[in-house]
Amino acid sequence: MATVHLQADHRRFTGGEKVLQVQGDTVGELIQELERRYPGLGPLLTDGASVAINGELIPNGIFEKVDESTEVYFVAPISGG
Amino acid sequence: MTVTENPRRYKYVGTRPVRHDGLDKVTGKARFAADLDMTGQLRGAFVRSPHAHARIVSIDTSRAEAMPGVKAVVTGDDFADLDPTHPEFDMAVNLMARGEALYNGHVVAAVAAVTASQAAAAAAAVEVEYEPLPAVLTIDEAIAVSAPIANPTNRTLFSGDTEPSNLASVNEFGRGDVEAGFEAADIILEREFRTVAVHQGYIEPHACVADCGQDGKATIWASSQGHFAVRSKTAAALGWSTDRIKVIPAEIGGGFGGKTTIYLEPVAVLLSQKAARPVKIVMSREEVLRATGPAPATKITAKIGATNDGEITTLQSTMYFDNGSTKGFSALTGAMSVASYKLPNLQLHAIGTVSNTARSAAYRAPSAPQAAFAVETLIDELAQRLNMDPIDIRLQNAVVEGDATAMGAPHPKIGFVETLEAIKNSEHYNSPVPEGAGRGVGTGFWFNIGEQSSATVNLNEDGTATVITGSPDIGGSRASMALMAAEELGLAVDRITPIIADTESVGFTDITEGSRATFATGMAVVNACRELIGQLKQRAATIKNVDVEQVEWVDGAAVIEGQDPLTIPEITAMAKNTGGPLTATASLNAAGAGPSFAVHVADVVVDEETGETTILRYTAAQDAGTAIHPSYVEGQIQGGSVQGIGWALNEEYIYDSDGVMENASFLDYRMPVASDLPMIDAIIVEVPNPSHPYGVRGVGETGIVPPIPTLANAIAAATGVRMTSLPMSPPRLLAAISGNAGS
């Protein structure tokens, strides 16, 4: 279980919900659960977003462990110049 | 100079040795892609669209193929037919048009011939029949009701829409209640800002040599910011597997984001395959400016509210970024970069548009300078209206660790306050403003990224070391890798040789972008060195016949109580007796890149008869976390500042009404040169990043963010005119001062 923060373009799947409590032990499991609850959202979180966990940007972090105290933000992909 | 006390001190890290590649580069010995020549090599040339938007009715290559010296011709039909949802679709279509030419200069065919002049003549002989289509050249044209579609394959990112659109992406994010924020404000300011496309301006034009063998495999020598990406993008464009392509990195003469994508390599490979000879392609400067990625033009409206005591209560902004001919994330990135202030109420609309202009590419802290122009100008005006010091109002609202970024996630440990204080305490800021001049302040933020890197460290038989990575050296990273290895191993930095290896000689490494090389690749080097120290201790234990637990590694030597230390040369000399060569490899996907903040101050005078701005003094402070090689950190700060100054004062893509760039040369595209500039005084602030073993934050990008608002604010102080469109060139500034336009 973790607290998941979604961006505006994700919220069309969740009926406007911004912050959700989601079951799972890893970021990948959170995405699976979100896809189960909101079909179509999962691919956006897997391919179209980076993940910040407790303030630290994690690239490709689907296997990162989470627990009840974890704050997970799905943010837009960031690269650079 | 360094102003913030970094509690950690090192023997090698933080020193300023001559870079390992320096002598070759200053004597002309370093080999860039255009310097490479191979036996039997052909020269490639492109056929480019003269139209901003046109359907390609037919291409007849027969006359060109019959010309002297011509060995191969390729068109879009020779390339892989990627699905538009493929992540490399836009890149592939950009390097060779399929069906439609999407901008003036879009490649529609290419030829290879024995000489460059023969190739150029044959390219001119390729007969292309076009059906011109309506072109979209600006943001306003793209979003107009009933606008023609600029690119029929574009679908709006994040929208779920399936119909063609001129919107590349649409995002909205924020927090709190902006209307309540405006109600709580004593002062509200709102302005619209415009910027035009500008180029990265790297000295070295794009160049490559490709040699396709009879085994169906190709070797590419290329200048790029990431040769593994050259491999994967070339493979995607050709529909090949990556094992068929080997990329050998040439030296790179500047990239600044513009060489994170490719334009030449798949074309050169196909020409080489057809001709069965190596093919070299070198872009002209005109081609670089006309057809490689500029930074996006923008239209940004921003509205800010604050109380009379300087507390910012709310910010609302709509940001349009023109991606050029294909979709992209530029608008989103620009909005996300609004991350420097505690904004309890925030609403950002980020809208990317598509037009029939060259496909935009990353440019140093992509999209952040345009966004900072808007936000930092308004904050400066707030300070002015509230009679506050421009740094004090920023200090009052500055984010610290735990405060929310634009996307909501909290900032990690950052040094914005320390960087503001570095300028506030600087001699420059505390000196009187010269008579007739104006002083301006601006700030900038960039995320920085981690991503994947690999490194191998070999200890040679005489105790010297070779550090092998896959990150092209675009800003002194060889030196920084060697310094971190020196610190870890306890070896003098001149006994370490840093090497950048090809795609078959080192583990996968992502592009040098996002100011990541010293951070992420540096961490891989550190990890490899630590693995190597474990091996050194084991070998020392074998030599001394003790348990390895009795061995400590101290200042480059294995120390065992009661015995003489064993140095690295002493251990490597006996390597064959203790288990063979000493080598270690590490790879990682780095998390925890530390964001970097910059604060600049400038004094300018404006000639009110000509509109010319002269910068009298310029000081730039930036948080580097820990400066591994301070000279190259200063170089990054100065380089970013200069590029931002050019963007602010002179640079612009000028298109005619048909979408043809009218100033595609360095004579007419006016970048600053040394005589235009004062010394850029660089102040390195060190607030170590706790996620890196030496505290590194990337430094390559943030420096370009503050100059535009810094100079706009200085010009406002000098003239009383608030410039809200770029460039602030003499004719535009003169018109604004005269009350005719621009402010």
C-alpha cells in the first residue's frame, strides 16, 4: 500500500481523483492495480511517466519497493539537453 | 571562485589538472567526425524540400544516378516503414520524408558519389514533383480555428485523441486554488511573453562516416551526445537489430542538446550498403541551421499575485511551445521547470503545437529559459512595485528541501537559498550600479537526471589505470572521471587515462544529456573503483599471506599493521602471480540526480539612439553540489550564460512568409562573440547532493536559464521599458523605447 499522486492528464481515468491509496509492494504492482481499477491508465504510467518516490526521481523504477509511508508521484518524463 | 563551504575535502576532487584531451584539442590533433577519411570513401549529399509543406507526388532519381561518380541514391521508400506509434517514428521521418515534406529543408532523398561536388550536382538533378500544401508557421497559426493540419501523423499526446491535430501535447497541473490566491493578493501582474526559435549553435556541424560490410553489419563513426543512442536510433530507422551496428564515437564539437538526436547516420548506412563503399556526410552550416533542431518558439501568458509584504500567493500561466514539425514534450517541460518558489496556488496549462518548421530539439535545460523569462520578469516587477530588493523577494519565497515542485513531488536537498545568498553577498551585487546603467537579477532551475551508465577500470601492469566509459566528453567529463577515480584509488590523476569506448567495448550508456555524465557515469566509475579496491586488498593479502580482513586501503596503498604498505604498482607488478589482471566493471541506472539552481546579476547600459545593449558586468552563481573539476564547472556556467545572453539579445530564426529561414548562416544568425561580452564571473556554490558519493549535481544546463530574465530586468532598470518579446535586439529595443512596440 502506498499513496499515489497523479497528474491532471491521468485524472480523466480516475474521475478526477488526484491522490489515491493503492495496494502493492512495488511501483509495478501499484501500476497493475491502477490499471485494474482504471483501465487504460497503466500504459500512461509505464511508458509516459517518470516516478518520484519520496522526492527522489527514479528512472524506470517499476521494481522499486513501496510501503504505507511511501509517497509516489507519477510525473512527466524528463530528459535534458 | 567557490563561496559555500563544502564540509568535505578531498585530495584530487576539486583540483584543476589539465584535461587529458586538452593538448590534442588545442593542437588540432583531436579527430572529429568530419576529420575521418577512409579508403574508397564516397561523399553523401541531401535533396531537401524547397517547400514548407508539400505532398511528394513523385521522385525520379534516374538522371542523378546516371551522373559521373554517382554510386547510390536513397529515398523514403528505402527506409523501414515504422508505425506512427513507434517511439522513433518522428525521428525517422524527420531524417527522410515519407509522403509529405513537413518543412523547408526536410530531406526527401540522398545521393552518394565519389566527390562532394559530384554528390551535390547529383542531388540537384534528382527530380521531385511536389504538390504544395498550406503551411503552418507559427503558434498562432497552429491554434487558429480551421487551421490546416501541419503534420497528418500527429496525435495530441496525453489527450487520448485519435484525430490529426496541430496540438502536440496538452497538460494541466497545479495545486491549491488560484482564484483564492488572487483574492488574497494585494498586487496582481499579468503579461504575455513571446520568444522565437533559436539554435544551439554548436561549432561542429553534424557529420558521420558509415561503412556497411558484406556481412550486413555497419560501422559508424559519428559525433553525438550518445553513441549508444545513435546505434538504437539508426537500428530503428532501418528496421535492423542493434547487433548489426557498431558506433565509434568521434570527438564532439559542441552539442548542447542538439546532438541527442540523429539526422545522418541511417542515410549514410543505406548509401554505404547500396554502394558497397564507406560514405561520409558532413552538413553545411546552412543545413544545420535550416534543418536541425532549434529550441521552440513560445507564447506564454503569466499572471502572478502577491501581498504587499512580498509573499507570492498564486501563479497562473498558459504556455504554448512550438515543437516544429513533430510532437514533443517541450511545453510540458517548460511548465515543469516552474519549480523555484513556494507557490501555494498554482495552475499551469502546457500546450505544445506543431508547425511546418524544423523539428525542434533539446537545448540546454530544454524549455526552462522561455518559462523563466515570464516568471522571473514578473517577480522582478513585483519587487519593483513593492519597493523590495529583487533578491530579498526571491529569498522570501524560495523553495527549500521538502517544498513542492511544479508537479507536486517534493524537492530533495537543494541549494537555491544558498545560491541567492551567494549573489546577495557578492562584491558585484554590493557595488554601486554604474551611472546610466541598470542592474537586473534572474534565477534558473533545472531537474538534472540520472539514467543508465557503465564503466570499466583496468589497472595496468605498472600501476597506471585506464577508465573506460561510454559517455561522450562534451564538457570535460574525461577529467572528472579521472579525478573521481584518482580520489578512490589514491592514484595521481596523471596516472589515469580516461577513454570513451565504442558500443561494443563498454556497457550500455545513455545519452550525455540532462547534465548526467559526471553524476551518473561518475558513480559507475566510483563503483568500479571500489570493486577494484576490494580486489587490490585481496591481492595484498595473498602477497603478505594474511587474511584480507587485516588489509586496509589508505591513500593508494594496502596497509597491514606491522608491515610496509603495498602500493598499487607493487600489487599490479605481481598480478600474474596473484590471479591475473585487475579489472572491474560497474553499471547502474542512477537515481537521485540533484537539481541545480543558478542566480545571475548583470549591469547593462542601453544606447537610446541605437537600441544596442552593452553588458558592463555579469556574475553567475550556481550550485554544483561538489565541483569535481572547478575550472570545467566554471566553463559550464560561463558557456550557459553566454548562450543565454545570445538568446536574449540577438539570436532569432527569421522566416519569410513561405517558411524559408532567411538567416541560415553565422553571418546573419548573430551569436555573441568574445568582443560582445564582459568576463562572466562564475561563483560555484557547493551544497552536496546526498545521493552521489562526492555530492555531484549536474552543472551543464542550469546556466542558460537565468540570462534572459536577468538582461530583461537589467534593461528595464536602465530604460524603464519592460521587454516581453525576444530577442531584445537593437531594432526591437529601439522601437520599444520609442513606444512603438515590444514592451
